[in-house]
Amino acid sequence: QCGLARLDPQPSPEELRGYYPGTYWFAPDRSFVGRIEEWYRRVVLRGHVRFVERALRDSHPHGPLLDVGCGGGLFLGMMRRRGFRVVGLDFSREAAAVAWRYQDVPAVVADLEHAPFRPASFAGITMSHVLEHLPDPCVYLAAAHRLLVPDGRLIVHVPNAASLQSLLLGRRWNGIDVPRHLFDYRDRDVERVLEVMGFAVVRRSYFSLRDNPAGLAISLAPGLDPMARRVRGVPEGPVSRLAKALAHRALAAAAAPFTLAEAACRAGSTVMMEARRR
């Protein structure tokens, strides 16, 4: 009755594993196109970095930052270079190895509920595009509450099902991502579950330079989606790969004004929330 959208029926864990191949997480290769992709992601991640950096500096808690679902560790590498102690957590051994090797980020292979960390170990925990993939998000939120120091900060980032993009595009909106996204959260759904699990929302942002323009571009031209092409193993030569990457970036740039406008109306296609542990 609360209006939260969910995938029904939900796939079994065995079925879902087939939709998370080793290439699901991002790690650029050493090719020319790969280096361009990494440079681009560093640029568009700066907003995320600034949001988390402000949360940690304003709250003044002591301890490292844990990124749940860290992938290849690029975000944590950028935070480490700003002077923060960081730790990554991911299901993928390959992702954890890349985080160690290329970003000098210690990474643990585990799920958050059973991660080998002591209670009150972290000043901050980030979950970017994690909650919508979980069959029971409250398990992870309870674990985050346990692992944060008093007054520690949890930063969650999810697609916003109350966005203008969702309203206008319907089933074509890339934020649905069937069958990987088990829940489609509106901003008010995220705030409600955080409050139930012992957090108080401090701040929110409805714009992500990494996700909002690129997400609209993917909704309009799914064949340009770089992650989907990696996951499906689409055969591509270097010229074709570069051409698709450039086309995707051009379409994302064209989509930026609309995504900025919807974010200004608090209806952006993603929402990032900073929550304080009560």
C-alpha cells in the first residue's frame, strides 16, 4: 500500500547470477579507448566525490570510508588522493583485485551482512546503485548502522522512480533495468526506509553528472550503452567501440540541459542522500 514499485516475481539467486558477469563492474583496460573512458569517469565522478567529502568533513567522525559495491575502486582511489582512509567491498574477486592493483585501495570480497569488520569501524559508508539490487535492503542498512561510528554518515545513491524521466519514458526508462533492479525507489521511499532503519536524512542531491545525462542517453539509444555491450559481449573493433563511445557522450551532452532542469525541480533521475546514524 505504500506505493513502492518492485519486480514481481523476483528472480531466484541462481537466475540472477547470470545477469552479473565478471564484466558487470567497471574497470578500464589499457587501450586508448579504455584510457579515454577512465578519464571521462574521473571527470563525472567529481560530483560524487565532493558530496561524500562534504559529508565526512562536516560530521567530523573518526574512521575510514567503506564503499559497498566498489567495483574497480576508481571512486575510492579519488577519495584516497584527497587524504581519506578508504576500504572497498565487492562480491567480485576480479573487481577487488583491480581496486588493489590499479587504485591502491584495500578491498574485501564479501557481502555487507557478513563482512569481517568490527562494529563502529567506519566514519562513512557509501552505497551507490546498490539498494535497488538487494532482495532485502534492510539487511544491508542494519549492517551499515552497526558498522558506523556514532554520528557516522551513510550515503546512498539510487535511480529515482519519481523522476521526470521515469514519468515520460515509462518502461523505456533505463532506471528500471529488469531483472537486476528488484525495487524501483522514489525519493520518499528511500527516506522512509532510512528513517525506519535508524538514520536521519541530512542532505540530498538530484543530479549526478555521471548518471543522469548518460542514463537519458541510454534510454533513448540503448545500443550505445557501454555496460550492456560489455555484459553481452558485443563484438567490436577499436574503431566501432570509439565511435559508439563518442556517440554516447555526444547524446549525453545534449541531454544535460534537460537533466539539470529536472534536478532543479527535485525530480532528477537519481537521488543521492546523506543520512546520519541516530
